[in-house]
Amino acid sequence: MATPLTADRLVAALRAEGCTVHEVPGWRSNNRNHKGKWGPVHGVMIHHTVTGPGVDVVGLIFRGHSTLPGPLATGCITKDGVVHLTGNGRANHAGGGDGDVLQAVIGESYKTRPAAPTEHDGSAGAVDGNARFYGWECENKGDGKDPWPRVQYDAMVRATAAICRSHGWNARSGIGHLEWSDWKVDPRGIDMADFRRDVDELLAHPAGWSPGATYTVARGDTLWSIAASKLGNGNRWREIATQNGLKNPDDITPGQKLTLPAK
Ligand SMILES: [Zn+2]
């Protein structure tokens, strides 16, 4: 149980987590709070937008459309990895869903996935998700073929971690729409168990941390040449030596795996 973050706290949390944030003009007063409760909040829900190139997807999530008024989410995460804030409060994104899933999210009690939902918007036992979940609408056609660029996926993980960290939640408080409603398939192409593992990895480190890349040593490499090509500065070879516990910097062999510091 948690009180929703203020707009300022949400922006600060997203920036601290390393997100690129764009505040859509008017987002701070854009919500559906006049239609129902907002909070207490229990989690974050991930969606795909079902939009392709050429659509003003951020405007769509801000305003909604003829049959579903906006905001349609807390924010829209576009393919370039920008988090566009579109709604501050209750938004039309989750709809009705499964109360058992809600309890599993509140308790953060499930293993890799909550039990499959058996409710949906309008079903007899459905509970209101719009009051209880922040929502990230993520730009994707949702056809199972449209790729999720690395920069966008990274922003989705960070934006979810930012909210979880602010509330003291773990990654089990982040679910996909398909885990909430048996009518839904989004976010198609994202395995939510993998997604939560990536959120938890961020939460195990200070805000803004990035996992270092792994590099496999090739014949002829030196730490200096690796630092020059992968980090843009040969003098950073010492960081690689320290991070990998190398006592003798010449002591690397082809096939050896090194973790690299952030670029
Ligand atoms: Zn959805």
C-alpha cells in the first residue's frame, strides 16, 4: 500500500534511474481522478501501444481517442528510449483484472510469474486496475514481429525500477497487461519474467547503475587496446584490470571473458 508519487518525485526518480524524461505540456494535471480512485498504488503495468511509424503516439497516450479518453498511461516510452510523461494520476490503461493477481503483486509473493489471470475488464469478479497501477505504454505494433530496440527496453526497465525503488517495492510489483487480464496479450515479445530479473538487477545497485558489457579477449588484444576500442580511451585499462581482479595486466588470454565498466 502506498501513496502515489507526486509529479516532482516521479520526475526525480526517473532521472536518478538514468531515464531520459520528456514532460508533455499539461501532463501534471492530466488524469481521470474525477472518474474514480487513484491510489493506494501497488504496482506498475507494462503495455504495447499497437502503433507503427507515423503515428503521434505520445499525443495519443496523452489525449486518448474517441472511445477511450486519455490519459492512457502515466507515460509513453518511445522506440528511441525517451520516457514521455503523459498522465499524473488515474489513467485508462489497466482496466478490470484479476484480484488474485493484485494480491500476488501486493504481497510480492509469487515466484517468476503470478498465476494466470481469469478476469478481464467487465467480467463479474474483475477489480479496478486503473486505481492501483502506474502504466507505461510502450511504442510497438504488438504484432509479434516489431522489434523492441535495446534503448527502449532499457528505458522500460529503468522507468519501472524508478517507481519500484521509490516505493520500496521489488520487481514483482511490475507486471504485463497480459498478466492482469485474460483478454490481453501485451507487451507482446517481452518475457515479463526476464523483464523483472532485469528490474531487480537495477534495484540491487544504486540508482543510475548500468550493467557493464562483457568482452571476450581476442588474439593480439591488450588491456590498452580493449579500453581504447570499447571505452574510447586506452588509459582506462586500469579500470578493466581492477574490475576483473587482474594482478598482472599482461595476463590475459584469448577466450577469456572480461567485464567492462560503463562507457
Ligand atoms: Zn495494455
